[in-house]
Amino acid sequence: MRYCSGFIAIVGPPNVGKSTLLNSILGKKVAIVTAKPQTTRNRITGIYTAKDFQMVFMDTPGIHKTYTPLHKSMVESAKAALREVDIVLVMTEASEQVWKETLPVISVLRRISKPAILAINKIDRVKKHNLLPVMDRARKEFDFQAIVPISALNGTNLADLMDELKELLEPGPQLFPEDMDTVQSEEFLISEIIREKIYLYTRKELPYSCAVTVDFVSEDPEKNLLSIAARIHVETESQKGIVIGKKGSMIKNIGKAAREELEARFGVRVFLDLMVRVEKNWSKDPKALRRLGY
């Protein structure tokens, strides 16, 4: 039996379910998920290993029109992934608006020579007569190896999608140990979980102005305790007030939710110390973006 392996980029417009798909394929959470667009800011690597193949997925930021250095960095990261992988998995939805937002992704695909599969997500929300026109348009726009309607959330047709991807894998070695599901560092996972809770608890306009860095992580095996100090970066004093909340209520809720998920993830008790820092216009400052990991 020959062994196959390859790198697969998951690309598409914002909020089409790329991170949800990656988590569903792996059967565990390696990428944060919220209802807000542009949740994913960095490429997230997820590794799926089977008996005779290994797929290394790259969940990428949504490709969209950019207005700030932060968004430009996100989109460039996604486009770079297209050039680095063996297979491209494009995600879209069965709606006219989302399909229009997918066309720039297809435009990039035309300039590279990579096999590509189209996954039309959230089919549990649409009627079949709305799905077929999108599939017809997709066939006319690009020579996809396959077009697979799916529901990343419910798992509908994910087995079919995996079969199509497996067909495109080339013979190759196992690239990562079979028990490894991501290459992201512990600090990165911690910062992402905290950022997800900020998205879930704060006002609509705040998440795009916040970033999270981890100052230190210290483990005490005797106490079965992981101590974490993290910093939430915002751009204005008013945003700092939103994150902290009245009498500290908001940051308490954020910290509690993050701590509970971290304890479930790492299997130990967690002490989480969160600090909020104002760093004016960090999302527009290239130096600050680099320092904060973007």
C-alpha cells in the first residue's frame, strides 16, 4: 500500500466556515470560531493522519478587500498559502453575494498551477434550487477537480470531500507524527482562545481593534496547575473600558470562559491573569503588527 501526503490550503471569503470545517475534519478544535467575519488572522495548521495518508491543512484568513495594514497582512498570508501548498480547497456558500466575494479567490487560482476543489458550505441553510445555479457558475468560472456541497457544522458530505481530496494526494512520506494535530505553539493557542472569548463577549466594533499576547506560561506539575499571564491590546481608552467592563465584570467573564476552555484543553487547573493595555492605532502600525504576530 502506497502512502500519500500533501499540504492543502483552505481559502475563501470571510465567514464561509473555513475554521469550522478544519475543526470538523480533525474532530477537535484547533481554530477559533465566531460569527464575526475575519476571525482568523493567521494561518492555522491542522494535521489529519490516517492509515495510508496524511493531510496537512492550512486554515487561512478570508480573502477580501483590504483597508488597513492588519487586513492587508491577513490577505497576503492567505494568498501566500496558495503558492505554498499542493492542493487548494476553496470554500463558498450558495448565495449570490458570497459567490461574488469568491471570484477574487478564483482569480488568484488562475495564476497558479494547483489542483483545486470547491466546497459549497452551509447547504443545510439553502434549498436545492439555490444550490444548483452556484454549481453551474463555478464550473464555468474554473476547472475544479470536484465540487462538493457540504455542511461543515453538521458534517454533511465531509466524507465525500475527504475522498476527493485523497484522490489528489501524491505519494509522499508522513510529514508529522500521527498523534500531532497542529503545529501551533501553546502560547498561540492560548492567545487565540482568549481572543475568541473577547469576540463573544464584547461589542460588535471592538474585536477588530484587539489583539492578545502571552507574557508567560508556567507549569507546576505538583499542583497540577498552569499559570498564564496574557495581555489584551486595544487602541483607545474607551475600548479598554469596554473590555474591563463595569467593576471589572466584562474581563471577569472573558477570563472565566477562557480559563474553562484552557483547563479542558490542557487537562490541568489554570490560573489566568489578564491585563488590558492601550496601544494606539496598533492595527495600522506595521511595526506593532509584526511585534504582535501579524
